[in-house]
Amino acid sequence: MFDWDDLKFLLEVARQGRLGPAARRLRVDVGTVSRRVAELERAFGAKLFERTAEGFELTPLGRALRPHAEAMEQHALAMAEAGPGRHISGRVRLATMEGIASR
């Protein structure tokens, strides 16, 4: 079984075509992107990307998985928007020493 959190790495590398831009968009380092893609490939038992001089291109399996990963992404975004944390409101109180607060 694969870690479905790794699907965001699959999607971002597919969208960006390179590890560096994907890493920047995901706010992780390139090694993390490479490792997570490799872990996903290990879980599926097949390559999901062809490494070319131009960058990363999805293999036939990667292309077949992409729409499913995109659907999962859309459902996760919809759940986040519908969740209770979306409409947080209220008063926030901070306690600190007077010397710190005056700065």
C-alpha cells in the first residue's frame, strides 16, 4: 500500500516537470521530493516518471494514476473548505511581561 500523502509529490513533479520547482512549490528540499517519488514508485512496483534531459515525464502508469490523484486532491481541498476550522472567530488574549509588550 502506498502513502497517499506521496501523491502530492507525484502531482507537483508532473505539473512542474522538474524536482527543483516542485520542491519550491511544496516547500521542501529536492531530496525530499526525490525520496517521496521513489517511495511511491517502490509501492507501485514500477516507474512513474521517465527521467529525461528536459526533466521528468510521466510513464503510462503515471499518466493513468494522475487523474485519480487529482480527484483525491480536489476532494481533500473540498473537505478542508467544509471543515469546522474555516470559520474560526473570537477574542485572542496574550499574556506577557510589560517590558516585552511595550516593544
